[in-house]
Amino acid sequence: MGSLQDALLKTGLANEEQARKKKTSQPRGARPGKGKAGKGKAPRGAGPGERKPGPGGAPRNKAPNRSQSDLERAYAARKRAEKAEKEREKQARVADQEQRRQRNLALDRLVEGKALNVDDAELPRYFEHIGRIRRVLCTPEQRGQINNGELGVVSLRGRYLIVAPDVLAAYRELAPDLVPDLTGKEPDAPDDDYPPVPDDLTW
């Protein structure tokens, strides 16, 4: 059975030149009724260097940088440690201030009505305390008693008080750092002979 082209040639509706052109215009291996192979279709897998699509067709994000995550965690841990250290230091300061306040209140009660300082006393008795030369004004009689150990001197809230030996002993138990050592030779008067201000003074 001849082809359609042969039938057309026999009837004269087509010539041999047209038939040759029609044969040469059809690509080899092409199947009738189908388009070019592979045109318009997306490859199944992503090519090298391409990210696979995530849910909904959106490209997936790159995996987080591990070294950057470790650095961020280390920085956050350091910040937390610094904050905790500052809080501990603050609590220690508050506790120390409260301890000093309670101690001063106890010392107030201890010397209440027992200080032997005389308002019009003019004779200074010098001594060294907390790294400086201090003084307390006393009468000539009190000065002799201080030198003989019959009276003592204590520091309280910026003042030096003359007290009896029993008060001195109780004071020394609560606050030994506030009891100056009066033994030994009396130091010379300092050039700036002003009333002393103890280092532990709480305003």
C-alpha cells in the first residue's frame, strides 16, 4: 500500500520536488504528534550547586553556621556570668553595710551615757590609728590616766571617746579595729592638727 505522497503524485496534485522538501523538513527520529523531547520540562533533581525546594516550593534556607552559633552561646553565657557576679558583689556590699550598721548600733548602746569626754577639755592626747596620727581632747588628770592604762579610747562615728576599762574591754570584743593602741611612745602632733575622721565613718 503506497503512502499518501505517492497517491498525490499519481493524481498530479503534488510534484516530486515538494515531496522531497517535505521529507527533508521532518527531523530524523521524530515521532508524529509529539513535540521536541525534553522541551518545557523541569529536571527531576536539582543540579549541582542548586538548593532543593522546601515545603510549598520555596527554596530551603542554608544550615546555620555552627561556629557562629557556638560563639553566640558563649557570649550569652559570659553575659549571664558577669551579671551573676555583679549581683553577688552588690549583695555582698549590702550585707557588709548592714553588718556595719548593726555593729554601730550595738556600739552606741554600749557607750551610751558612759563616755567620759569633758566638753571644755583642751589638752590633746595623740596616738596612731588606722595609719594616721589622731587625738582626743582630755583634762590633765585624764591624760595621766590614759597614759597609765586606767582609761581607754575608742572610735565611734567620727569621734574618739574616753571610756572606763570595762567599757573598753566590751568594745574591743565587738570592734577591735576601732580601739587604738595607746601603748608605746606618744607620737608627735601632725602638721594638720584637725579633728580626726575615721575611715569606717558611715554618713
